[in-house]
Amino acid sequence: MAEALLSASLQVLFEKLTSQELANFILPRKLSQELLNDLKRKFLVVLNVLNDAEVKQFSNDLVKQWLIQVKHAVYDAEDLLAEIATDALRRQIEADADSQTGSKTHQAWNKFSDRVKAPFATQSMERRVKEMIGRLEAIAVEKVGLGLKEGGGEQPPSRSPSTSLVDESFVYGRDDIKEEMVQWLLYDNEDINIDVISIVGMGGAGKTTLAQLLYNHDKVKEHFHMKAWVCVSTEFNLVGVTKSILEAIGCTPTSDGNLDLLQHQLKKGLADKKFLLVLDDIWDVESLNWESSERLQAPLMGVVKGSKIVVTSRDQSVAEIMRSVYTRHLGELSPQHCWSLFEKIAFRDRDPIACRELEPIGRHIVDKCKGLPLAVKSLGYLLHSKAEKREWEDVLNSEIWHLKSGYGILPSVVLSYHHLSPPVKRCFAYCSIFPQDHQFNKEELILLWMAEGLLHPQQNLQERRIEKIGELYFDELLAKSFFQKSIRREESCFVMHDLIHELAQHVFGDFCIRVDNGDKVKKASEKARHFLYFQGNHEAYVAFNKFDAFVKAKSMRTFLDVKPSWWLSPYLLSNRVLQDILPNMRCLRVLSLCKYRIRDLPKSIGNLKHLCYLDLSYTPIKILPESVCCLYNLQTMILRGCGDLIELPSRMGKLINLRYLDLYECESLKEMSTHGIGQLKNLQRLTRFVVAQKSGSRMEELRELSEIRGTLHISNVKNAMSANDALQVDMKGKSQLDELILNWESGCHTNGSGIIQQGDATTVDILDKLQPHPNLKRLSIRNYPGVRFPNWFGDTSVLNNLVSLELRGCGNCSTLPPVGQLIHLKCLEISSMARVEHVGSEFYGIAFFQSLKKLSFWNMPNWEKWLCCGELFPRLQKLSLRACPKLTGKLPEHLLSLEELEIYGCPHLLVASVTIPAIRNLEMVDFGKLQLQMLDYDCWNLATKRRNGNH
């Protein structure tokens, strides 16, 4: 495992050692290229024995300590090369600025930049390289004494191939799932000859056992004419699998390697037979692809309808490749079923009195297994041979996952990990920094991986964004059950199973310091690299003495602070942490200070020249120091919820590597368009852009940001002074945006004809030129002062993919746009449109809202009539009418899909009859006369609130 992590790190390191930017840097400094080549050779000597060391580390603690030394050497080399790259980048940026202006302002800035940068020039680069070579020579000498061999070395024990036989007496908690899947196997699909059913779950969940139960079920045996069990394991070899199937059905393969002959033989052997095939333990998706899946099933097309293939895998993508008609995700066993399994194994043939004494310890041990049958079995068999209470306590209080074999953890989990690619292993290992059961967000984790330098373009991924590479790595870890979706929070949150977390700890825990719930950091090695402080809600003040051990931890790369997501009150942080500790962490890549009561940052923040990730979210900070603009490597800046922030630094344009700028809920930020935002060509996320009032609009700063995606909120659109300003934004060209919010705020003026003017253009002209790309999914127009909407609002070719639309505070519009013809629109919210009196055919268009599921009207003070025609809203599930005091007209009568109806503050609503057969939730307060036709619906199951009026 360490071999994979180190080899991936060393590969990146070797690329940097031979890069052109390094050559350009060392040439004027007369540093010997031969010296750097010697450094590379020393690393190669170490690399040659890493595979052997990887295996032996689990049985030899000296080998594990040797691997830690190697990793620290790699870290130090990475830091040195990062300094070189950063200094070269700084010089390039300053040279470009000088060539463009040559002004005194830029000269003063360059002097300021020189003052805040780390003192790279005062140190001898040559001396540092020689010291590193000396360290590697000593490490290489030690490898001889440890008996490490070059080349492959020992190999981890492979998993024994599975068979179809199973001892059902050792199976607990799967009866319901088994019976459900038996019904799937017995169902004969008349439309297709053979169906694929998949069982997916993490290693050790019991996938093979469940497949064995199905394979040996009496009804299944009677239903199928022939059966075959094939254990695929590490590589999906089509020739080997075909031969195994032939052997399983009693045929001797007629060829060793000719796939065509083998498949013809198989097709003949299965003709007119109802066939069941189990492909157990497929996990190598590189060898199993769409083509090999189709070629596998080609000779099976002659079987009788109702034939089945059962596939087991850790990887969800295997089920997709095999085109499964049904996939069963296998979860954890219940605590009681785990205990029953453990009890049967561990207490077999044991004295009942001794069992009573050991049971409390055994139950704690079973709790550690977290529902994994394989872990329960492993520990049950281990403890069956241990009779003394002390021995059971030793297992309970030790790293029990390493006790059974010299290779460590759970074999099933290790094998899954072993088959990850080296870059993905590095990303997974980094997750060891999180506390157990920590719930993490996918996008945030990818940003951390990016900041730590764990995401690099590969040859087959050259054209992909670095964030996309992170998404691919994340999805692979999710598909292979290293990550699991959290059942307690929103869809974007994930967790690691405790056994998976233990694996990450074993792989990478030596480089991490984690402190939970306000404990003090007792000791921090100078070589410590990653720190996470998990803070509970009971600790309002974080004192300096909690971190004073970090004074010497100058190689720290991560300072990550995690707080309860629901806790919004700010914490107090000692100023000495900001003034005395953080500035000394010159190698810091990640710094999170979210939810602290920080009003300003020290200028020394600019010394953290390696910093790639800065999180100041939900702090009361007002102004960022100009030295932030010296952080040339900064990729992510999170200022979300900084409601007191009034301005950004004036040289933001120098942060040319910035990719993610989160300004959500920065309501005090009044302008930002004069700060060089348009120079941030790599920007992928910009959640908020404030149009400047003084010296013109400068909306065109957004023109160059063609790669921004996600949500963009443009506020103070009222400050756009011409239609050309809006056109220059090139909103049509921003094809990656999912959501666009346009907010005029207030304060626009009318001309003599009563038309709203913005400079030399009407407001309608401005909005017309802000037409978005057709890929847009969500659009919000707020406080728009125009008297009508532009034509593209009803154009299905422009808003073809729109699923959500909000019209809020458009107080001068008397009619609604024809958005009923937007065929994908699912959510529509309309509020505070004071001049709208009638809603009718101009609103419905030609499609009558055929996909709309949620419709809301709120604060419509002059709306009187709802003119309904045709079959409106066939899929509407929720209708909300609030604060519509004059509404007396007719509501749509046949809302056959409506499940929720809310009517508040509509006292004159007089409707004869509304048919709502699917209604589930009814909230009605302050309304007039309304007769509801609910057919034969059981009113006892209807959730209601207080009803006023006649009904």
C-alpha cells in the first residue's frame, strides 16, 4: 500500500525534476543539473524496494518506520520544488505587470511582494539538495540491513476462489433479501432470453454468501436446467471465464485459447436450456467493459427465456456494464444478527459459565465490526482459540484488524484497496485525516485533494479539468464502497465505514495529527504534515495553549478546522494562533478558519506562499489584507457567509491560479468589478458578482470567465449603463452554468415616458442582452424594474433545459411571460409582482406546463382573476397561494396529481369545485369558499392545518 502511495508521489516528483520550469530556474543560479539527476537516482534506488517493503511493513515495525522516513523525504523534496515553482511564478507575474504598466504603483507592489514572500533567496538551494541526497543515501543503506529485495518482493496473499457451496447454519439476517431475490430468479421475462441481476456491496458484506444461498435454493435448482458458478476475482478474462462455464456444465473445452471455438461450443451446450450463471467477485472494470460484456453474453442468446446471470461486485459500475435489470445493494447486518453469528463461532464447544463472563467483552468487539459479516467471522474464529478474559480484553483494546495475518486489516478490504490506481490510493489515504463517522461533502473533498496536489492529469485524461479528475476518483471510491452515502443528511454528504476508516488510518495515519472535542495538542513532530481540529459546540474559546506544540511543526501542510455543520455561532480564537503559529507554517497548503470570530488577518498571511486553499467562511471579517494577493498558488478561497465583508483586495487579478471563489451571502460587498476579476481566467466557480456603481459598470469583467459553472449571482444589475455592457458579459457563451440569478436591487429611474432607464439603455434592453445559454437549468430574476420581459423568456430554444424559474419583485410587469411552454420546467415561483391583475393564456403558452410539479404565488396584492383553460398542470404536485388578498377567480379544476395544497391569506377566494384525488397535505388559513372534491380519499390520512372559511 505504501509502495503505491510513494510510487505515485515519486512519479510526480520525477516529472518536476525534469521539467522545463525547473531548468529555467536553476540556469541563472548555476545549480548543477547533475546534482538534481543524482537526487533522482537516489530516489530510484529506494523505489526499487518499495514493493517488498510494502508487504513486510505489517509484520516488521522497522520496515514500517523505514517507509515513513522515505515518505518524509518525498515530502521535503516536494516542498523544495514547490518553492522553486512558486518563486518562478512570482517573478513571471511581476514581470508581466511591469511590462504592461511600468508604473510606480506596480514597482511599489513588487517591493511589497518581495517583503512578504518567504526568504527563499537567503537559503542555499544547492546545500538543501545535498542534504537531501545524504538522507537518501542513509535510507538506502538501511534497506540492506532490513533485507529488502529489489523488484516485486513478496506478494500479498490472494483471495481463495469462491465455490457454490455454503454452510447455511453460519448465515444470519439475509432471509428477506434471499427470498426477494429468489422471486427475481424465478420470474420469466418473456421479452428477453437472459436477464442480469447484480449484488453490490463493500468487501466483507456477504455478497458471495448471498449468491451461494440463491444458487443452492431448492426452488432455484428445480427452475433451471443448468447452472454454472464462476469465480472471476481479479481480472475478467473472457477466454478463461468461457472455459470455466463449459467445465461447470460438464463440457471439456475443445480449445485452450480460441475464443470463437469456445463460444460456439458453449452456445451448442446451452441450446434450449434454461440457464443460471453466477459470476462471483467481478471488480476489475478495466478488463470488463461494454464490449467484453456483450461478447460474454453472445453465446447465451440461444438459451430458454427466463435464464439469468447473477453478478457480485464491490463496484456499482460492473452492474451498469452488465446491464443489470435489478441491483441489490447489500448493507450491514443488524447488531443482533452480528452477535448471533459471532456467538455461534466464538462460543462453540465452550463452557457456558466462561461464555457468560466473556459475553460483555464479545459484544463490544462485535460492535467494532459495524455490521460486516466477514469481520465478525474473522474475529469469531480468532477468539474461539482464546480462553482467557485477559486475551479477549487485549483484542478489544488493540488493533484487532491486524492480528489475524501478517498482511493486515481485513483481507477483503485490503484487496479492494490494492486494486485502486496509485493516484486514487493517495486521495483515499488523505481521508484518514477525518475523524471516524465524519460526514464530508463531495465538492469540498475534491477541492482539498486539489490543494494538496493529489490530482494530476494523466495521459488518457489530458483534456479533462482537474476538478473532473477529482470527480472520477471520488466516483470510483464510491462505486467500490470505500465511500458511502450518508443516510442522515443531504445527498451530497458521504461517510466512510469504520473498517474503511481504519484502513486509511493504517496507510496514512503516521503523517496526521487529529484532535477531537477541545483536547490539547500534546506533541507535534517537526515532520507532522496534516492537522485536523474537530471542535464540539461546547467550546466557545480556543486558546493558544491548545496549539503551542505546533511552534516547531514547520512542515505542516494542512490546518483544517471542522465544526458541527448545524452550529452557526462564531467561536473565539486566540490572536496568538494567527500571529505566532500560522505564519511559521511555510509549507501550508490548506488553511481553514471557518466560523471563528476573526475580524482581520495578519499581513503575514502572504508568507504562506504554498497556500492553495483558504476557508474564512462565516467569519465577521471586514477587509482582507493586500498580502493575500501574494498567494499566487491559491486555488480556492471560501468567503461564504462573511456578511461584514465590504471589499476584496485591490490586486485580486494576480491570483491567476484561483479556481473557486465563494462569495455566497456576502451581502455587504458593494462592488468588485475594479479588482481584476476578469483576469482570473482559470476561475471555475464565482458564486457572486457585484456590478460597480462608480466609474461605469465594468460588467464586461465577466466576459473572459467562460469556464465558470454552478451558480452565478449578479447583483446590482441596475448599475449596468448600456446594452453593450450587458452584451459584453457573453452570457450566451457560458455553457457550463447551471443557475443564474440576476438581481437589480432597487433605485432605477424612469424617463419622461415612464420607461425605466439604465444609462443610455432601457432595463428591458439590458435583460434582453443577458440571454443565457440553453444549458441553463435554474433562473431567478429579482427586483427587475422593466415593464415587460424580453422575447427569449418564452423561447423554448433558449430555455430548453430550464427546470426551475423564479420571478421575484418584478413590480412593473403587468403580465407574466409565456413560460408554460417550457417543456422541462418543474418548479415555478412568482412573488411580489404588484401590477399583475390577471393570469391567463399569455402565461400558459402552447404546452400548458406539461412537466410542472411545484407552483407558488406569493404576495400578489392586485391579482384578481386566474383564467383557466384546457388541461392545465397535469403533473402538478404542490400548489401554494399566499397573500393574494384580491384573488376571487377560478382555480384550475382538475389537479389530478396534486398532493399538497397551501392557501394562506386569500380571503376572497370563491371557488365552486376543485378535484384533487391525490391530496396528502392540506394547509388552508384565511380563505373564502372552496369546495374540494377528493373522491373516495381516506381523510383520516390527510395532514391538515386549521381551516377558516366555508368548505
